[in-house]
Amino acid sequence: MSTRREDGPGRKDGDRGPVPAGSAGSAGSAGSAGSAGSAGSAGSAGSAGSAEDAPSVGPVESVLDLLYAAPPSDFVSLRERHAGAARSAGRKEDARRLHAARRPTLAAWAANLLTRSLPEESRRFLELGRALREAYRALDADGLKELSAQRRSVVTALSRQAADLAREAGHPLSEGARREVESTLLAVLADPAAAEQWAGGRLTGSLTPPSEFPSGGGRAGPAPRERPTRPHDPPGGPAGDELAERRRRRRQEEQARAERAAERAAREVHDRRAEREDADAASRRAGDAVDRAREEVSAAERRLREAHAELARAERELGTAREREHTTAQALDRAEREARDAAREADRTAGRAERRDPRD
């Protein structure tokens, strides 16, 4: 294991924070990556928005950092826009690299979020990992016990911060994604190669810690036993050499096929995991929409009940008014008839009086 890998990516003499491999002073470092896409809350979303508004034709490392600062749901569309911009600018190799970039899972994006948003905490976490590995190699039981207790508390705190950052950015983590973040952090503590990958801020999937810390420079294990010569081993000479060469080539071909199959399986797992996370996010959004629709239906039903009650009151008032109208109309008819009868009686009385007048 080289000193550079043990000290973390892009570091010399252990005197600087994590810097992604392949990015000399660009936006790949934890500090500058925070400004390129402070993935805390509006940070990553802001970077994603600016990236989509104007595809960059800047250094490919900076563009990659910008992509991995964006939420996974925006990754593919942004990647293709930037790759197209690089291709239009005649930078075919940059376009190829951008197009080959794999979309991170939600858990990997949240783990990347820590290195971009919390560079100082990330640096101290990497230092804790180096101290743990050194204590393991030195078989320092007391130091390992103390550091292991610190490891548990730090991993719990950082995974909680990653969940908070993801939620603030609008992409809350499920319980399974939280466990994947913790697995990645444990791997960073145990494995210098995992630490280097995480410090680069471009994880595409969660990391798995080894079953135990690597012994490194610790005590050597028992020497491998010498394999006994089997009766059917090929004899020496040209024929035996040719047979051994054919077997060697066959083993290499089988190994190459197995490696290709493993790589295809890993890609399939990665793609299915990303699809599952998208489905989970879509399910949560649909659930929220259903809840809102139910609230609106409840409010509409309440308003409908109130409207029915108001209608019933209005109908009752209308019935009362019509009954009063009918009663007053009947009273008016009677009064008019009585008035007409009284007028006729008055006329008849006046006529009789005139006929009895003696002057006639």
C-alpha cells in the first residue's frame, strides 16, 4: 500500500484535506466542490440549475464535479447536455468521459454530499480512519478500543448529517439508503482505497466495509502450503509446456469472461438500485399527491355539506314566504270582495233614498 493512498487522495505528507484524484486544484476538492455545488440545501440544486441553463465546455474534471454535485434524478439529462456541448466544441475525448460517467445512487450521492458540504469534518473522518488502520496494524488494543468507540459515534453522526443534507436538498433518504451511507462510511474507515474514492466526491454506489480491518504491515500469516505434484500434471518438455500454455490461456479466458460477467452484473445491480430509488421517490411523491387530494376532497365534501344545509334553510324560508304570500293574497281577495259588496250596497241605499224624497 503506497503512502499516498494511505494518506488519502491528492495529499502530500498528510498536511491537506481530501482532494479528488485527477483534479489538481479544480472544483474536485472537498472545499472547492462545496462552492461548485454546496450540496447542503439549495447548493446542489443551484449548481444543477446553472449547469442546465448553460452547458459548460470548461475542464472535464470541473464538469464531472458539477454532475456529481447534482441530484441523481438530474444526472443523466445534465450529463448528456454537457457531453453534447463538449462534442460540439470538438473535444471528443472529454465527451466520451462525460458520457461514460455513471449516475450515482441516492445513497452514494448523499455520501458525496458530505465531502462537498462538510470538508473539515470529512478531513477529520479520514484522519480517524488512518489512525484506526495504524492501530490495527500495530496491534494496539487500547488505542483500537478507544478509536472504535469514536468510530461508532462519528459514523452515526455523519450518516445523520448526510440524511439532513439530502432532505434539505429535497431528496430525503429512505432507511435502506441511510444504512448504505453508514456502510460506505465504515468502508472509508477500514480501507484506504475506499477512503480515496469517497474523498473524490464521485461515488456511484455504496461501499462495503471488509469483514475486519486489513492487517497491512501486521504479523504475517502462515506460509501457503506447497501443492503436491499430482500424477496427471503434464511432464516437462515441449509437449508439457504447450499443454501448460493452453491451460494458462484457457484459465485467462475463463477469468476474463468471469470478470466481464461480474462487471455486467454490477452494472445491472447499480441500474436496478437507481431505478428502485427513482420508484421510491415517485411513490413518495404520489403518496403526497394522494394525501393532498384527500384533503381537498374532504374540504370539498365539507363545503358541499355546508351548501346542502344552506340550501335546506333557503328552501324552508322560501316555503314560509310562499305560504305568507298565499295567505295575504287570500286576505286581499276577501277584502276586495267585501269592498265591492259594500260599494254596491251603498249605491242601492242611495237609490232608495232618492225615491222616497217628497220633493219628487
